[in-house]
Amino acid sequence: MTARIDAAFARCRAEGRAALVTYVMAGDPDPETSLKVLEALPKAGADIVEFGLPFTDPMADGPAIQAAGLRALKAGQDLQGTLALVRRFREGDDRTPVVLMGYYNPIHTYGVPRFLEDAQAAGIDGLIVVDLPPEEDDELCLPAREKGLAFIRLATPTTDDRRLPAVLANTAGFVYYVSITGVTGTATPDFGRVSQAVARITAHTDLPVVVGFGVKTGAHAAEIARGADGVVVGSALVDALARSLEAGDRAGSGTVEAVASLVRELAEGVRSTAKGPADLAARGA
């Protein structure tokens, strides 16, 4: 079910490092440029890609990702078009895991059975649907798992030990730890507290734990990589893309490179933090 995701983390463990997970918004600033950005991510050092589903009313996303979603929607991006981009990506890359991240409304409107069929056919490996709690697992989580798609859950600083087992119950692929309270891209995490939180989560699961929200630079990525199995970067990449745009939110000649350049910096940061034998043994290497 999680073959590509498992293989990605296994490669990173073999290299003695954490994984780099990168997020970009599908269709931002237009579908063709978005595909080029998607293709550039693994070449620049991303191990796993999260592909955002544009939505008009996000709850967990800060200003940068909200703006990216609006640009994508303005360019005509929808769920069907997002799956089409992943199908095209898979023509040249059958190794990099792709996880769709977004909200349930577009999936519900599309129809869950149809969505799962089409997502599987497109080459999607997993889903992060931030507004479906464990109490709603029958809605999408369990059907997704039956189709072979990992349903990846978020844990937060407010997820206590009583709540954590419910969060982990049907999670697959990896656990995404949200390092701050608040929306994406608005604060820098307390790296010491993040390491403590990851240790608490790993006591309850053998799944890799990746950390996101607030990671902006290679130095930040290196700090997080010391205590986590993976580092997620989203808003910083979306910001880099936005700064490269020309008038009317049109892609510029340097748009793809603006994103790829930051990914290379982040990858260097992650790779600069070696995992010791004890760390790797504790995480199943």
C-alpha cells in the first residue's frame, strides 16, 4: 500500500539522514508551470512531494498558501486537473511518492469512489485531508486504505497522549507533526520542543514522523532533521514561487528555478545532519 513512501524513507535511512518532503500547490500559477515545478522537485533533492488541492476556504493554511490556491483556482485548476498533472508526472517519474494534501469538500463533490479510482490510476500514493478527524474514518480514510492509498494523519502540539492513539489508529505512510499552533508559514518552531514532541509520538508508533509548518531555510531543515524522520517545507517554497511571478501572476522565466534553488538549499540542510546508528536502529533501520 505504501511501497513508494516506504522505499523513500528506506533510502534516506540507508543514507543516514532524514527525508525532505516538499509541498507546492497544484496549478500555481498555471497548470503547465505547476507540472514543471513538480518535475523539478525530486531533481533538486525532494524525497517526497505533497501536492496541494486548491480550495476556496482553507482552515490551516496561512497567507502564502491561501494566495497560491486562489492563483490556481483563477487559472482553472480543479481536482480532475490535479490528477491529470500527476498522471503526466508519472510518465517520467515512477519513484517519487506523491501525496495529495487539502480539504474534504472538493473530494466529496467529486465523489469518493470515483476520486479513489482516479487517484489510484493517476499514481497517487497517499492523502492528507486536514479537516477529517478520526471519528470520520468511514468517510474517506478506510475506503482509501482499501484502495491502497495511505491516509496520513496530522498530530499537533495539542494532541495529548489520550488523543494520540485515535490519531494513529488508521494512519499509514508517515505521521505529520505540525510544529506550531496556528496556520502555515506564520512562525518558526521551537526546535527543542519539536524534538521532544517527536520522541513522544515515536513511543506510540513505528511510522516515520515528519515535521512541518514554519520551516523556511536550510538551517531550519537541519535543526528539524536532528530529531525527526523527515522535514516538510511548504510556505517557503510557495513564497519563492510567488516572488518570481510577473505582472498578472504570470510565470516568469525564473519561476521553476526559484523553487528548485530553495529545494537544493533545504536538501543540503537535511543532508548535513547525519543520523547516528542508535537513531537509525530506533526508527527501524
